[in-house]
Amino acid sequence: MHKYTWAKNIPLFPLILVLLLGQLVYAQQETIDLAPMEIVADRAFESNLGISTDVLLGVQETSLSIDQALRRLSSVDTYRSIDSFTAHPTTQGVRFRHTATNATSRALLLVNGVPQNDPFGGWIYWNKLPIKSLKSLEVFPVGSVPAWGNYSSGGAIHMLTRSPFEERSRVSVMGGSFGTVKAAFDHSTKVSDTTAISVEGRFFTTDGFNVVRSDQRGPVDAASKSDYDYLRAQITQMINDEWQWSLTGQYFDEERINGTPQSPNSTYATDLSWMLEKAPGAGPGFNFVSFYQDRRFKNVFSSVSEDRTSERPVLDQYSVPAEAIGAQATFLWEGNGYLNYLAGADFRHAEGSANELTRNLGSGFTRKRQEGGEQSFAGAFFTVQSLPDEDSTLEATLRADHWSQKDGFRREFNLETESQTRDTAYPNRSGDVISLNSRYSRRLYANWSFEALVFHGFRAPTLNELYRPFRVRNDITESNPNLGKETSTGGELSLYYLDEANSFEFSAFHYELDDMVTNLFLHNDFGFDPLCGFVPGGGSCNQRGNVENSEVQGFEVAWLWDPGNEFEFLLNYTYSNTEFKRSSIQPSLEGKDFPLSPRHKITSQLVWHSSENLDLLTQVQYRDHHFDNPLNTRKIDSSFVLNLGAHYQIPEEPWSVRIQIDNILDEDVTTAISSSGIYTQAAPLNAWISVSYDR
């Protein structure tokens, strides 16, 4: 893979332009009072979102990580129900209502309009996200977002950070079970009347817990420990009373041990983004964002003996680099009160490779393999919003995308003979896709409203799915450079009720998913396989492939009760029935549920304001009826998790204390079952306490 020789210079062009404009405007005026703007394509229009920003941020405050908070909404999940500081990074894809059949994200995560999905694999580095500086966190339904095309048809999570002009200092220190320590800070300050900066950082370390079920552990099993450092810096300048720009840089470094001493992985990531925006008013609103992302990932998979007394590295992905650049521009015209228009265009380009050592039969690695390629996406969309009367809204979006995959390759080397045994160049591929969505909402009575949404979208396979094989214990899954794109078509009907104490939503949904990428079981025969290499006893050979037709249907209930006195109660329930409908590659899939997709998921939270300064809370999570594998031969038991917490704000002081006890009943929560019957579990009973300063 060649490196972007020009990437380091990309930020200089907007930076030089902004500095020149800033100096020109600064010479014309000294004091500007301008609230920070929040214009991105998926925020331009009002919509019913079911659960408010305040509720989501409240849930997040009681969690160790953002992904943990989001899983407490019944419609949102990661592929495996295990926290990001324990789960393998490549399993941390996010999805809504189980519209996914493998670990790759089917939803888009944005921070200030910049995509955060990994450019190589589409997963989310949840620990590489701003936390202390968060201003809002919103979830947008499947099929409702016009921006960025490739991922957005699966829904979106949009996080906005506070403007650096909101001067603030926050510091917190947390300690708890498993030797866990987290220290974090966020500081924003004005440099001048027109310029402000903010800095956010975190340090995290944990000895972790043993993920293998206690009765199956052996001497080789160790705790899944992890450490990471995170730093984010932003500078914002107001050009005049309508325009402002922001430059943001991020750094992230993480080290992990995933359950055995010889199965480490690490990630090094740097990000740079630049935004220019204009608030609507005199002329259309405008937002432009550009970004550069660099990732360096390393990972070792090992084979563990049947009695779990020894392990041997069998796949060393010693270098998995990836880079991406992208940009988006959107325009918002506010009409005469009856029509509004939103138009936008965006592009992304990513390239990456997997460099691996393979075939270790006990005397060291004897083979080397290299695979990789490039991807590009470019698209444009146009949205019309009609307001025929004060009770109705009609939106329609049309989007066109062009995607391409090029320079794909696979090279193999025999290290014993020092010879190259394979040099394959995959053919370039490209295509054009039309996506659309339409939404109609109407207020029925004083407290009731109704919404209908239909959509059609797509997702191209990631570089990870195309080129990187992986291994979970003794189960091997090969990549597939011939994967085709996925398409999704569906809709939902929603009914809302809102009064001073209640916010209630009922949504029924149905999605048709064509050519979903799935990890397909091939065989579990012991010995060498031309595709998977050596398959150990108790292991299996699998490969990613497209399944012609699949379906997700069900309903969701969300109720928030806030009577305004001592209590707040949140209840989420999602019934999601997933099914493989047709598969010519593997007919035995037909009629089966998607893997790791519980049919029933209930989450609930009760907050008791026992005094002006003390809050007590209870959280419940329940899952039922789901399987580990696509063939549904490995059923995961239902789980019930109870969490308790307390938050105390010292009166008239900036200090507060929070205590959280998770899985207080110490339930065994299974998150995975290997083909050899090894159970992986989520965290047992654990507790933590944090002290925060906020001024």
C-alpha cells in the first residue's frame, strides 16, 4: 500500500485561508457575540427522535464508556454485548434493531459531522471519542439520514461537542474493580474575543477480567486488560457574526491483551478535521467539513490447546495500516415558511492493507501474506421539506453515489524457501447507486403525532471484509475480495405521545436486506484447507459471503416518565425478528435468525432525586432468544443485569461524587460461544467511584 505523500499538506490550504480571512475580519471588528453553530446534513431538519439528548447524556454519565450507555437503549447494540475496554476492537460495530449479520457497523457515527467509523473495518473505537466535552448525543432512525451514503442508511449517531467559547473546566478521577483507573479533563477558554481553544484528554488502565467461563478456564487464560491514552484539541475562530471555522486534532493509543498472554492487539490513531460554517439568516446556511484519518493496527491470534494449558501464535497481523480522507459540503435554504431545501455533496477515499505471518506449526511462522486495496465513495443529495400546514411535514430525499474498489492485491511468501508463491491483482470494480427516503409526520391531536418513513439505501463491503481474515479461538474466517454491495429497503410507522410528564413512542418497522455480508460456515474438518490453512481440532473454516435476501421486522416501545418531582423513569423494549430468507451459497441458513441478535431486549432506568443534591438510580437490562452463529446451533442463554448507582453534588461547590455498581447480582452473561464450546462472558459484579470537578 502506498502512503499519501500529500496527506500531510491537506490541512495547510484551509488553515492558510482561514488565517488570512481571520486577520482581515479581526482588523474590522474587535468584539463578536456569536453562539456556536450546529449545522450538519443530518441535523438540518427537525424530527421526532423518541429519546431526547438530555436522556442519552444522562445515561452516558452513569456509564464507563459511550457504547455501554448506548446499549442501554433497546434499539441500539454493538455486535457483542461486552464493553469496549474488554471487547476486541474489530467486534465493536454498531447497529440498530439488529440490521447486521456480522461485526461490521451498519450505522454511521458522527462527531461534529465527521465520520468515526474505522476506514479499514467500519468498527468504532469507542474510547477514541470525546466524552467530557459532549454537548449532545442523538440517535437517528434507520434510513432517515441523507449524508455520507455508504453507512447512513443503517441510521446514525451524532455527537456534538461544546463550543470552545463556552469557557469551562472539568476534571474527574475514577477507580474501581479489576484495577481500573481513569483520569479525564476538559478545558475551554477564550484566547481573544474571536478565538477560543479547548483541550480534552483521558488516561485509562484496567487489569480486566477473565472472559472465559470459570468452569472452562485453564492455566493459559488471563484477564483481558487494556490501556489507552486520548487527547483532543480544537481551535475555533469567529470570522464575523455569521461565519466561523474550527480546526480539530486527535490522538489515540491503545494496548490490549484479549484473554491469553500471546493474543495482544494495539491501535495507534491520529485524526485531523477542519470545519467552516455559516448560520442560516442572510442567505443559506452552509457547512463544510474535511478530515484526514490515520490508523495503525496490530493483532495476534493464537491457538489454545484443548485442555487450555498452552497456546501458540498462529496468525500475526503485525501491520494493518489504513488512511482516509474525506469532505462534505451542505447548504440549507429556509423558504417562505412552506418549503425548505437541503443539498449536499461528500466524498471519502480509504486505502489499507493487512500484513500477516501465518502457518506456525510449533517452530515459528513459515508463511507471509499481504492483502489490501483502495475504496472511494462520492455522492450528492437533495432534500425538500414541505410544511403544508402547521400540523404536517413532508420530506423527500434523493441521493446518488458512485463507489469504486481498485488496486486490490494478495501476495504470499514461503519464508522457509524465501520465495513468493502468489501474486494476485484483483480486478477493479465500481458502480452507481440511487438512494432515497421519504418521511411524513403529522400532529393528530394536542398530544399525539404520527410519522411514516420509507427508504432505500446501500453499503459497500469494507476493506476488512474484502481483504483481512481473522480468527476467534480455533474458528477461522477468511476474507472475500469478490463480495458485492448490500442494499436495504424498508420503512417504519411511529406514533408519539407527549405531555408535561410523559414522552411515549411506539414504532413498527420492516426491513428487506439484500446481499448482506455474513460469515458463512464451510466445514469443521481437521487438517489443511486450501482456503483457511490448518484447521485445528474443534475449530472451523468460514468465509465472508453475500446472502441474497434477509429480513428484519418488529416493533419498539420507548416511554419516559418525568413527573417533575422525585422520580424519572425510562423504559425501552424492542422486539426484533431477524431471518435469513434466501441463500443459494448456504441453503441451510434459510429460516435462521441473525447471529447475536436477541429477539427481545428490555432496558430500564429509574432515577430517584432523594434530595436536592443526591440522585439514586437503578438500571435493568434483559436479553432473550439469540444465537452465536448464523446456523443457530449455539444458543445463548437469556440474561438479566441489574445496576445501581448514586450521584452526590456537594452543595454550592463544583465537586461531585458518583458511585456505580454494575451486575450487582453477579449474573453470568454469555457474549460468545466458540465451535468447540468455549463460553465468553461479560463483566461479573463490578463497582467504581469517581470524583469530578466542574466549573
